[in-house]
Amino acid sequence: MSGSRVLVAGASIAGPALAHWLRRRGAEVTVVERAPGLRPGGQAVDARGVAKEVIRRMGLDAAVRAACTDTAGAHTVDIDGNVVQTFSAEDDGGDGFIADIEILRGDFAQVLYDDTRDGVEYLFGDRIAELGQDADGVDVTFASGGRRRFDLVIGADGLHSSLRAMVFGPHERFIRHLGLVLAFYSVPNEFGLDRWYVEYQEKGSGRSAALRPIQDATRGMALFSFPAAEFDVDHRDVEAQKRLLREQVADLGWLTPRILAHLDDAPDFYLDQVAQVVMDRWSDGRVGLIGDAAFCSSPMSGQGTGLALVGAYLLAGELAAAGWDPAAGFAAYEARMRSFVEDNQEIGRLHVQIRGGAEPDMETLMPLVDRAINGMELPEYA
């Protein structure tokens, strides 16, 4: 079905990456994003192994690398700031703890948007309010009041996916809290950051504080983690999130008081549970899911961006190979992705356990890490 009309919900990484491949396969693509524009900044994300090959096939290797944080590596320090362990961005061929492709989420989204903006319709400041599907298409009503019909609708709208809740059921059915909370925000670079990520981990507690450099040398990114058996703070209630962070890490030590002093001035504060999305299927009729909306592996896996990029390549390729038949295309995409997703989710769970004091079984862990990074053979689509 040449010119298949596809609506993608979400304009972070998975959505524009999917738009790139759908357009190249001949589809007419619209991306809808509830935010008024691209969201800048955010956490640093990595591309490793097979995900780097997807970037190369997109023709974006140079553009992505030009926007990278240029982090040289990571130091783990004790409470007094003494270095106890060092990791280089060159470790494991650039696929180590600090990847050689490390980029702020917002900067990556900008690269993808710049790549697709001329051939893809973007609708910012809007969202899907209602949809109904039949054997031939999907009728969508937007919050702005517009109504349109598409052949396929794909949710790439993250961990708290509105489209997933609308079509597949409530969030609690699919989100698995891993017992950890992560927060980050930008701070003035009064800490002497110079190409090195620095992290203090309180032994056995799951609490940590870290600072990382970004391309703007006058600023840095602060990160905190702390354990929480349950998590019931609204992901949009920023003031409640800031109170929670202060309550949980105020006594952590190291540079924490100086980092927290900038909390109220942070323009890009983010806090959320470390969680995964576990679903038996990622499609329903003509509606599908991709990225964190379908199979979030949590930030503790280090592979969320890799899963989004690989998933985008496979989903567009399999849909086109199936002649845009949703049943066949979605089934082939899920069959190719499922074990890759499960390995990466296992990495996320193990990392949380290790942060909590568990001793890793290296004989099991290292082959799993290799599968999670390289365990996908990319088909050569026509």
C-alpha cells in the first residue's frame, strides 16, 4: 500500500526515528506531540552496538557525534571525593559504561527532527483525544478538535503513554516499578567538570549523587537516585517531586548540599520511578507501540535509546515488507524484537539489584550484556 498514512504519537527519540524509516519506506507520516515544541536537555542517553549501526544506516552518524557530550569517562568516588574506580569511553570498543556515543536526549531529538522535518508533518501542542479503528483504518480526534483518518497509529509517547492507556488498558497493568527513583537537572558548572562523569554511590543503599559534563561547559547535569518500595507521586507534580528528592537525599553527603542548592532554579528538573513496561503484545489491530511505551527497559539498563532505534528500524521495515498489512507487519516486528527486549530488561533489573548491594554473577552477566548490546542481526530491507 504505497503512501500508507501513519500517525505517530510522541516526538522524543522513538517517534522521529520511526518517522525517518517510515518515510524512507514510502509512508506519509504525521507526528503529534503534546508539548509546544521539542523538549530540550534531559538525561544523557547512549547508543551501543547494533544501535550505532542503525544510526549509520540512517546517515546520521556525523550529526549525532557532533552533538555528543564528549564525555571522556567516569570516576566513581568515595564520600570525600577520592577516586575509587575509573571507566573510559574507549572501554569495550566504545560500548562500555560510558559509551562513545553519549548525547543529551533533547539534543538527539533535535538531530532526528532536523533530519525529518521536511518530509514529515509535525503537530506540536496537540494530542490524540479519541480514536476508533475498523478493518480499513483508524479515525482519530485530536484535542485541538481536528479529525483525520489514518491507516496505522503508533504510540511512541514514553513510559506514561496516553495511547497505550487508551487502547490497551491502565498504566498499572503494564508498568513494573523496580524500587528505585531517579532525578536529574542542570546546574551551573561550579564543580570543575571537564569531560568526566563523577558519581558517589552510598554503599548498599541504592542512593547516589552524580555530576556529568554537557556540551555547554558553563553548566553540568546533576543526577540522584534513591530507593523507594512504592512510588505514588504524580509525574507532572514538580513541586511534590522536589520535596521528595530533598527528603530522600539531603543527608547523602559528598557534594549533595551544593547540588541541592540549585534545585529551585533548575529549568529542566525531572524525577520519576525507575520502571519497566512489560506487555504480552505491542499491537492491537491497526494500533502499535514502540520504544518506552511498549518495552521500557528503565534507565538502569542504559539501553532505552538503543531499543527505540532498533525498534524503529524493524517496525518500519517489517510493515513495508508486509505490504503495510498491520497483522503481518506487527507480528514480524514483535517476533524479531522480543528476545532483544527481554535481555535488555534483565540488564535493567540486575543493575538495580547491584546498586542495592547484590553481588553480580559475572559468568552470567557478561554474556547477557553482550546479547543486550549486540544480540540483534539487522535485516537488509529492500
